[in-house]
Amino acid sequence: MSERLEDIAVAMVANGKGILAADESSGTIKKRFDVIGVESTADSRRDYREMMFRTTEAMTKYISGVILYDETIRQTAADGTPLVELIKASGAIPGIKVDAGAKAIVNFPGDTITEGLDGLRERMAEYYKLGARFAKWRAVIDIDTTKNVPSAYSLSANTQALARYAALCQEAGIVPIVEPEVLMDGAHDIDTCYDVTKATLVKLYDELYAARVVLEGTILKPNMVISGKKATKKASAEEIAEKTIKLFRETVPAAVPGIAFLSGGQSDEEATANLNAINAIGPHPWKLTFSYGRALQAAPQKAWSGKVENLAAGQAAFTHRAHMNHLAALGQWKPALEKAA
């Protein structure tokens, strides 16, 4: 595999392939395991992730990279093979989540700032030695029009942090995934999401340019332009696709090789359908693919449920979801394919 940032970034958005976000913190994966009645231990977390990384068809055909958590990048499989080596053996690229989470901004109720820049240069050097060739940093942008959230200060602080992180990644030979997530938790309509996402992306690319980040060696991981979960009117997949592409053409430089969407609380099938609608109206200046966590993992987690005898069922569920999103990344998915599974 080439070590040029630009080549790694292109490989991360290879045709029809996407990124598995397996970087849940210990707290988040405990919540997921609670739902399926599995105790969250270092071994159970390892076993679950090893199940996915050993799913040959999904990993070799549909997955270009895997975002890992600090614990996972250091773990070995049950047979002693480092999990990073399992990922590499499938042809996928290991990556690492490096932020320390979103914390409340003083004097700005409802706004958060993502922390983790302290000591990041040294951590990047270590992660590179551990095999990571890309990283992820998530900025969280909430919408609450009744409270002036997000504030201009929040957008400025978060996008500047993303740019500082991206520059440190590239210094270490690691491709930065820049993830400004505008949440879909509220009651806002799709046009409000459009306006807030546009303000975020305009500011983000101003900051990346100011920090002299090489855009050809980056990947954008944004939300889709979508109505809030509590909105009275839900936008169709076609409207989501049309507004998302319109926004990107206004804000995302063509130098960026690819955009890998987060699922952001959409259901499995919804995330696939919306990605498909976006690619069906191409061609676009960038590759448009997936970087899903829950939308790839909810089904295999449920099928596996922590039982060795369910290993094959968990792997089959993971392969199916990866295959569906592979087709969506090519604009070739159809709802009937879900029912045929």
C-alpha cells in the first residue's frame, strides 16, 4: 500500500467501498451490548470486533477502512494475531479515533467543543507505529433554533480544532477524516439543516485552508442534509439527495477526493436508501460513500448476541449490510434487495 496521503485517501473511497466505524468508546459499546444482553468486557469487545474483521466477503469486497478505538488498535485476536493485521490482511486500511469527546462550552448553553488536541502530536506518532494510516475527529454541532444553537463561536471553535487536528495528522503521515456532524436529533426542518451545515462547511474549509492542510489528503465525513428526527415533515430520499448535493457543490472543494457519510441516527435501510439516492443523481466531483457505525453494526450485533454459535449469523448480517451499502455507493441499491436477504 502506498504511503502517500493522497493515495491513501483515494483508497479509502475506492469504488463501491466504504468505511466501518468500529470506534465506539467503552461507554458507548456498553450501551449497545446492554441492548443484546452481553456484558461489556475487553474480551467480549474483542470477540465482537474480531467477528467483523474476519468476515472475508464483507471486508475484502465492501470495506476500504476501519476506524478503531484506542483499546482495539492495541488488541490481539483470540489466536494472538493483532486485530490491525486482520484488517490489513483483508486489504482494508486501519484507522483510529483520536478526539477526546465533546464537552460543554462555557457561556454557550447547548453548544459543545471537541477536546483532545493536547498531546495529539505524540499520540499520532504512536498510532502510526501501531499501523493507523488515517484518523477521525468528530465535531458535534447541535441545532436548537429557540436557543440560538449553534452559535457562531461554536462553529469557529470546532472548525479551528478540526483544522489543527488535520494538520497534525498529515505531519504524522496519517490521512485526517474531518467530521463536522450536524445532529439530526431536533425538530428542525431540512432547510434549517441545510443552512447550519452550509455555515459549518464554509467555516471548515476556511480553517483547513488557513492551516495549510492538503485537501487531496483528507476525507470529509459529514451528515446528510436531512430533517430532524422530531420534525413534523420528513424529507424524502430524493429531496435529501438533491439538497445534500446542492450544498456540497457550494461548499466542498473538488480537490477533496471523497465524502464518507455518517449515518447519524438513521435506520439501517434509511441510511442505505439515502446514500443510494445521492449517488443515483451523479456523477459528482468526489466519491460519495459510507462511514457507518450503527447502520452497519446494529444487525450483526443482534444476530451475534455474544454467542459463539451465532458467529456465522452475525457475519452474514454484517456482509448483507456492507453489500447493501456497497450497492448504494454505486447508486445501484433497490428496496427489493433487502427483502431478498
